[in-house]
Amino acid sequence: MENPWTDLPESPPYVLSDEYDPIRAFNEKAKDIHKIRLELIPEPYLGSPTSPIVLLNLNPGFMEEEMVFHLYDHDFISESRKTLLHIDQEYPFYLLNPELSDSEGHKWWMKKLRYPIELGGIKLVSRSIFCIEFFPYHSAKFKRMSDTLRSQRYSWYLASEAIQREALIIIMRGKSLWYKAIPKLEKYPHLYHLHSFQDVTISPVNCPEAWPMIEHIVRT
């Protein structure tokens, strides 16, 4: 399937041309907390699509503090766009890159992945984990749009490809949405869930069934 993110504009609003109208219509009626923030570069996925561990989440969040990185930090912008185009990087899960340690995204993911990082280190975890968002654009709080976007279908395609290559898949949030988007996911034998969807830390307590496999992967 063709990667739609090759068409992303070089400056805000960061939105694919065919997705602008449905997003604008959604934002006209949405509360501020649900509005889709097109000032930020979309983050439909993080990491390499060939990683052995795949996390399924809802959508990238929004904090005012992040805008400076998306608009003015050239290293951040470059790494973000490389990720969109699946260009190999030293840290494929670019928000784990220590050079981006001031960003809120780095701080958030370092907390959520701190247990795997303690086992294998940042660089190995960055190459071992791929996170796919159900919806690619930022908002303070997720609310589902009635329209299915072209970019979403590409993310779902990547999740289906993970099933084909028998990756270890963990649903962080949005279980029912992921099941509806990819029906074969529900009976996938290598699928796991977190015990808490509020605190989505990947840990032996929050994901005990999958932890032995996670530990094996990040150690090797």
C-alpha cells in the first residue's frame, strides 16, 4: 500500500490535502479538548515497521509545550519526517532519541517504556518497538471522527502486516476500535492487552502475559 505521508506539506497546517475538509468540519463542532491540532506534525506511528514488538494506541496527544519542537526544532522536524517516510535512523523510535530529551514526547515515552529500556537500553528498544496510532493527528483528548481517513487505512495496513509477520502485538488503548478496523486481530494468537488502559506503561505488572517475550526480545 502506498504511503500517503509523502504528500504531507512542509509547513502548517500539517494535514493531507484530501483530509483537510473532514477535519475542518469535525473541528467546527468539537470541544477544544477534542480539536485536531494541525500545527503539529502527525505521528501515525513511531519506530520501524519491521520491529518485533508492535504497540497499538489511540492517537498522539497535544501539549502546548510541544509546539516549539514541531514548528522550530529542525532536528525534531527532520527525525519526525524520516519516521513518516520509514527512513532508517539511529533511533527509529525517534522520540527515544536522547538528543530530543527536552521534548514532552521523549519524557512521556521514557516513562512508558522505562522497564524495557532498563533491560536492553534505549537504542535497542528504539529498534525493537513500533507504535501505531489508530488516528494519526494530535488532540488533547481522542474523539472518533465519523469519517475514515486515507492515512488511517495506511496505519491499519501496517498493523495487518505485523500480523502477517507474526509480531508480538500489544493493545495499549482503543481495543474495540482496533478490532473493528482489523477483525482478524481479535483472534490473533500473539495479541496481548495491558491490565490498565489508564496507565499504559509497558511493564511486567501491566503486561505480565507478554513480559517474558518482551524481555527476551529487548535482551537480544
